[in-house]
Amino acid sequence: MSSIERVTSLWTRNFTFYFGARAISLLGDALMPVASALAVGQLYGIAGVGYVLAALTTPFVLFILFGGVFADRIGARTMMIGADVVRVITQGVVAVAFFTGDPPLPLLLAMSFLAGAAAAMFQPGVNGMVPQVAKDPQRANATLKFADAVTQLAGPALAGVLMAVTGPGFVYTLDAATFLVSGVCLALVRLPAMPRATSTRMLSDLRRGWEEFRARTWMWSVILVWVFLGVLVVGPYVPLSSQIIGADYGWVMAALGLGTVLGGTLALRFRPVRPLAAGAMALSGYAPMPLMVALGAPLPVLMLAHVAGGCAWAFWSVMWSTSVQTQVAPDVLNRVTAYEVAGSVAGMAVGQALAGPVTTLIEPRDFMAGSAAVGVGVVCALLLIAPVRRLRRAGLNDAELRSTP
């Protein structure tokens, strides 16, 4: 198939609306870390930022398994639209609170909790819908990663400017608007009937998802490693790095978005026979991010490290998402996705909650140096796990199978 034919076959009506929904929603997601870190940090410090982020992540982990079951029962698109409606309300409430004064921490925690629960209903469908709206999941994932990259590139810088010019109330209003547009785009997607869970018992559906998840050693072993990455690297990163970097944080996050563009481009063109092994090796580029923060590197060096980290993270993400989508049956994909996402995010929630308390015991820069070492250890662990290292891309032809041991 020529390049033109591949592009044409990808941009169907359904994928176009799905891409639009994800792109605008991702823009809102890219605005919020900077806005939250700056707005909440000014009022309640590092501990406040960590608690608000943990309040968002914890219900996500608690309820995402049920989100996977509901998505398989009533349809991922329906669940995603409902979740967008809830988040329009939660972000709107926070916006009003900032417009009228300094919102109390309990209100911020409550709205974050509700938004996190809604995200738990939304997220399983993100992975599950890709094979339904695109014939080539890897190309679709790489293209969606471009949207992620562009929003990460523009969102943090835009958030920094808007925070300085208009304040957090406007940024939260804009975030609510992105969820509204996302819901409308998803409503315009038309999907064929898909096999759905027939059991009427919630526990039976959860058990089936768990059995499918547990049966794939490559999957649960990656998630086990990811728990450590979440607790010691990804979770504490935003609360700690935002305070260490300070006013230049938005530009550093924009550099992360630029790296994501490069990683998405690489994933669009490179189809490794062993996707997780290739993704793990690429992930070694993530470690310089916390290391440069720890060393107090100048802004150009910090931005370069974040470009490398964004590229590494994007390439791994495409390899991982495509592997899950192509190695799991469609009728259980949402539930299996729920288990793998819950496991990978659980450690992040713990890391976010501990970001504040840990600074009373360890200097933030020292913690960032330890995070860099953990990042290197994660890469080594992934490559040492045989099922991860040996997993082959789905749909290999006979010649490709014969050429690989």
C-alpha cells in the first residue's frame, strides 16, 4: 500500500471525529498540570499540589476496573461521553471557585476526586476504540501520539501565558470547554455493533478480565515494573520538578511535547518485530529528565533532556498500546485495558501523595537524582523479562517469522 493510500484509509469519518475528540481533550489535559502546579502551589505548596493530584489519580485507580466492565457491557463510546459531561461540571465548578476567590483545599480535592472517577469511566474506551475506528492500530496510535505531542508542546506554554495574563479561573474554564467539545465529537462517531459482555454479574465480568490479564505474562510483568516507576519517578515528578524549575516549568514541558512529536514520528515509520523490546531500549532516554532537574542544569539543557524524555516516552507508549490492542480479543479488551491501566497508575497515585511528605526527609534534588537511577533500572528490568523481550508484533508474515529467532 502506498503512503497516500495508507493516509486515506486511516482518515475515515470515525477516525477523524475520534482524533478530534482526543486532540481537544488532550489539550485540556496538557493545560492542567502547569495550571494546577502553579495555582495550587501558590496557595498550598508542594504538599497541596501532591494531594490534589493524588485525589485525581486515586479514584481513577479504584474505579477503572468497573469502567472496563461498563465499557464492555454498554459500549466504550457511551461511557466516554458520560465521563466528559461529568468533567465539564467539575472543571466548571473549580473555575467559578477561582473566579470568586481562593478555593478551599477540600473543594479542590472533592472536584479532583470526581474528575478522577469520571476519567476511570473514560480511559478503558480510549484503548478499546482504536481498533474500531482504524484498520491499522499502530499507525492510528502514532497519529494520536502526534496530537498528544502537539498539545504537550503548546499546552504548557499556553497555560503559563494564560496563568500570567488571565489567572487560573480562565484556564479551568478552557479545560471544561475541551471536555464539552470532546463529548460532541465522540457523539458523532458511528460504530458497528461489537460483541459485548453477556454476563449480568459484575464479579464474573471482573474475574474474566483478570483471567485474561493474568494469562499474559508480558503484560502483568510490565505493570509490576511500572508500579515502581510510578512511585519513584513519574508520580513525584510534577510536584517536585515544578517547584525546582520554577517559572521556566512551562517551557520545559513544551520541550517534552516536542520530544513526543519526534517519538510519534519514529513510531509511525518504524515497526519492530519485537515492539516491547524496542520500546524498552528507547525508554532509556527518559532518565536524563530527572537527572538534569537534580543537577540544576540551565534551561537549554533541561529542555534538551525533556525532548529526549518525550521521544522515549512516546515511542514506548505506541509500542505498548499497539501490543495490547492487537494481542487481546475485542470482547474483553476494555476490561483488560482497565487492569493494565489501573496497575500502571496505582504507583503514580502513591508517588503523588508522597511528594509533599518526602520533602521533609529528602531534599527534592536528591530525590530527583534517585528517580534517574530508578529509570535506568526500569529499562534493565524490562529487557531482562523474557516474555517482554520476546513478544512479537501481531500479524507478522511468514518471511518475518522465519527471519527472527
